[in-house]
Amino acid sequence: MRATLASEYLKLRTLRLPALLLVMGTVFSGAIGVSGVLMQPAGTPLDIDQAGRAVTAPIWFLVAVVAILASAGEFQHHTIRTTLLSTPHRTDVLISKAVVMGGYGAVMTGLGMAASITAVLVTARIDGVPLDAGGAAAWFGLAAAVWAGALFGMLAAALGMLTRGTALALTALLLWYFVGEGVLPVVLRQPGLSHWTPSGVATTLTYPAFEQLSTVLASGAALFGYTAVFVAAAAWMFLRRDPD
């Protein structure tokens, strides 16, 4: 298993896009933090935790793009055959891919939030903007955001393995992210449904209210459930169907 994990990590590290988006996401997050301080009304305290949470949604999207390209790209370029020849136990390959992509999602989310918070601390000190450290619920939300980033990485990787084509998987991601999550609640005349989409439950986790602990726990279970369903479907197909 250790060799398989090292192999999957090496694949991801040798690709240019994951490293590029990691750097771009971190820089972009820092810029958001600076702009948040500059746009803050004079004399109004700025929530430090809010600076971290403000960058989570775009970071999660970038994580999903990388996960899809990494997983579906192996099938599209037929490098998955080499992987299976070197590691015949497909379960080990599945677990390693999930761990590596989950780790990438967590690291990218954590770095983005850290960059935004650091930029806020530095800029606020220079401009004399007062800061508010927030409470326990706010910092729990930041930790939950890192966990959500890991789950989004695994979910998107599973989507790539299901479609086995980057174009189809990216199209599905874009349609759902920019159309489905906004249109579906309207079409079904259930506006509350938007709180239970993957992005909706992730947002609830990132902005938790301890007085609504049951909702927070349900949102965490829902996001885990979405990921589990996609991972299980991808595993079923991967274990029973050979690469084209």
C-alpha cells in the first residue's frame, strides 16, 4: 500500500496543473484577503475567520477540476493500464487515489484559507483596521472547510473514474455547479433544496451555528454520503470493467 500511495502521489506531483493551481489558488486567496480589508468600512471590525471562509468555494472548484483531470486523464491517455500492471490489486489503487486526492483537496483548501487570513492580518495592521477573532463555531467552520475540501477531491476523482473522459466529467461538473444547483430548486419549487446540494451542505459546514447542531451534523453526513455514493459507484465500475 505504501508503494501504491507513493506512486499516486508521484503522478500528481509530476503534473504541472495541480502545482500551478495550488500556487494560483494561494495567491488568489491572499488577494481576496487584502481586498476584504481595503473594502472594510472605517472603524468596523473585520472577522478573521470570515477572511478564511470567503475563499473556500472557488478553492473547492479548483480542487474538483484537478481531481477530474488526474483521474479521468489516466483512462483517456491509457496510463491506467501501466498502473494496473504494476499494481494488480485494484482495491489498493482505489484507496491510494482517494487518499492522495483527498489530501490534495485538504492541503489546497488549508493553504488558501491560511493565505487569506495572513494577508488580512498584515494588511489590517498596516491600515489600522480592527480585527475580530471570532468564536469557537467560526474556527470549527474553518476546520470543516478543510474536511470538505478533502471530500470534494475524492468525489470529483470518483466522477472522473466513472466517466473515464475529461471532457464529459468537466462538462458534468460545470453544468451542475453553474446551472444545476441554482436551477433544480426552482424547477422543483423547493427553494430549501439549495441547502442540501453538495455546495449547500458544504457551506452550512463552513458557516456553522452551534445552536443548530443537528443541521450541521446532518449537513456533514449529507456531504459524506454524496462522496460515498460516487466513490462506491466508481469502485464498482473500476473493479468489474477493464480500461478501454
